[in-house]
Amino acid sequence: MALIVQKYGGTSVSNIEKIALVAKNAINTKKNRNSVVIVVSAMAGETDRLIKLCKKVMDPPDEREFDVITSTGEQVSSGLLAMMIKSMGQDAVSFQGHQVRIITDSFYSRAKIQTIDAKCIRDAIKEDKVVVISGFQGIDENGNVTTLGRGGSDLTAVALASVLDADSCELYKDDVDGIFTTDPKMSKNARKIHKISYEEMLEMASLGSKVLQARAVEFAKKYNVPIHVRPTSKPENEGTWVVSEEEAMEAMENVQISGVTYDKNQAKITVTQVPDQPGIAAKLFSPLADNGIIVDMIVQNVSIEGLTDMTFTVPNSDFKKSLKLTKEIADKLGAKKVISDDKISKVSIVGVGMKNHSGVASKMFNCLANEGINIMMISTSEIKISCILEEKYTELAVRTLHDAFELGGKNEQ
């Protein structure tokens, strides 16, 4: 008997009819002599509705109360699914984050899991029940409700799969059949990938791919949890496996890159003529870190007459907060001025094959240049190259690079 953790996203439980389909799939999985633990997101659009309500009352919202409110969507969908499964003749029980004792730190809206006490889940499995867990939720050591950030139900599922030593962690998506070489909305030639490494998926998730939450992939890599991304509408179909690099390479041909991603949730801030002295970077970025703001790309110009310019990117959702903090810091540092731009995007190519191929960067830069696309900033690692460019060129850049690296073709099955 295998233990399978299944996670269903918001669109997969967006109405009663779809919840019924999820219930049937869970019961079919159970009938195949498996123990089943299900993690659910809030019904599609519900979290956005709750966020809007919060902002009508207070903008920006109080962080603690914001998590109290936005975590409620998952409670509704978990209860409905458990009832639906029971109505079909299979016993089930729902649990919330605080009942499972998913203990997190106290960073509201982006909390990190510290421990999980899964005793109640194990007890329910012994009683032959399908267990339904509200994703996205946690509590801190003081009992305050916390949430795990956008896509946090993915993280809940992976973390539970690790703690329960599950045989697999299936992440069901209603709008995709698996992981593709790029967003199918951007390129009609996008191809489904059969296997992809944790490293590649982590880069793609952090660089803008919306299929999986980056933190969930990072957790899966750390604890070696195999992830299977599958379509909710056709649960019998194979999707994409996210596995170790060794397993992924066995399924790959001699390719340079595996995918092209983009992220429009980007903003750029430049602090001009900062005194070029030891400790300046720490003074500039420490306050941002203390406020939970993730700085991505950083470029520092060559010092001229003891002064330098520093440019960095942050998520667009943190743009106003970041700009306010940066201006306060810049004044204290004696910088000349702060320049900002929230109409940018990040386009990236990703692939473990880049480790063994030369000329990938020059090919990317030439492709963009041939289309008249200016590159504002560049960031690289062993398996990715990212470029910041004007937002209006995003789709053109993605299609051009996808075609140039010949990523299209017949879907892998």
C-alpha cells in the first residue's frame, strides 16, 4: 500500500462540479489500495476577493489580520471536499493548519515552516479515512495564524509528503498538463517536458514560471520528494516529474536549455552617486531584508571620483515599500537621487545542459539584439541567464528565444 499526497489548486476546486471530480479522483486513488492525503487551495478567485476586502478597510492591511482573513478560503474548500467525499461513500476528515500543527516563523504572508506534527493525519489514515488538509496555512509559536505566500499550498503538500514519507506528491493543475518549455500562451510551439530536475524547476519557478511555487521546489529538492505535476481534468495522464538532476538527465537529449521563462512582476531601483566605501551595500540592503523584501538582481557601476551607482530589482508587489525605504536610506548615505522603473520584465533561459555548452549567452544576446530589444541588466548562474528588459518586449523576447534554441516540437509523453 502506497501513501500518496495530492494537491489541488484553486481552479481545480473552483465550483461544486469540480470539487466532485476531485473527490472521485481521490476515491479512485484510494480504491487502488493507496492511503490518500489531499491538500487544497482556496476556490479560484476567493483569495483575491479577500485581499480586496482587506484593502478597502486598510491599505496596506495590518499584516497579522491580513493572514487571519486570507487563510479562510482554504478552510471552506477543505470542508466542502471532505463532505463531497463522504457523500460518495468514502469516509474523510478535514484538518486546518493549526490542527496539523504546521508551526512557522512569524513573517506574515511569507511564513516559513519550522515543524509539523502529523499525528492526527496518521491516526486518520489508520482509520481508513481520506485526509483533506487546508493548504497555505500555519501558526507561529504564539498561536497566531500565518500564511505561506502565494502558491503556498504547493509547499504544504511537499512538506507533508516529506514528513509522512509519502511515496509521491502529486500536484494537480486545472489549466496545464505539466511543465512546458515556456508559457503556452506565449508560444504555440511550447512543449511538455516529461522529466525536469529540481535545479531547473527551482530556477524556472523563481524566474517567473507560475506552475509551481519556488519554495515548494526548494523544499522538495532538500528532502528528495518526487513531484508529479498532473492535469486535474485528465488525472489518468502522465504529467511532468520533478526529480534529481541524475534522473532528469537520463530522460534528456543533448540539449543546451530546457525552458524560457518570464516575470513581469519586476521593478528596478537605481541609487545614483553613492559614496563608494566599505559597508555601503550592507547599509543599503539590510533595511530591505529586515522588511522581508527580496532583492533579486544587483548591478554596481565602476566607481568614478569615489562615487558609484547601484541598481537592483525587487518584486513589483513590493515596489512602493522598497522605493520609500530606499529613498530614506539614500538620504542618510548622501546619494544624489533615486530613479525607479516598474515597467520592466525579466526573461530567462534555464537548463542544466548549459554547464557543458559554450556560446549560450552570446546566442541569447544576439537573438535579442536582432529584434531591437535592449538589455538593461544581466544575471547568470551555472544553469540560467536572465535579462531585464522593457515590459513591452516580453512576448517577443520569449518567442524569439524559444524558437532560437529549438525548444518547440512534439510533446514528450
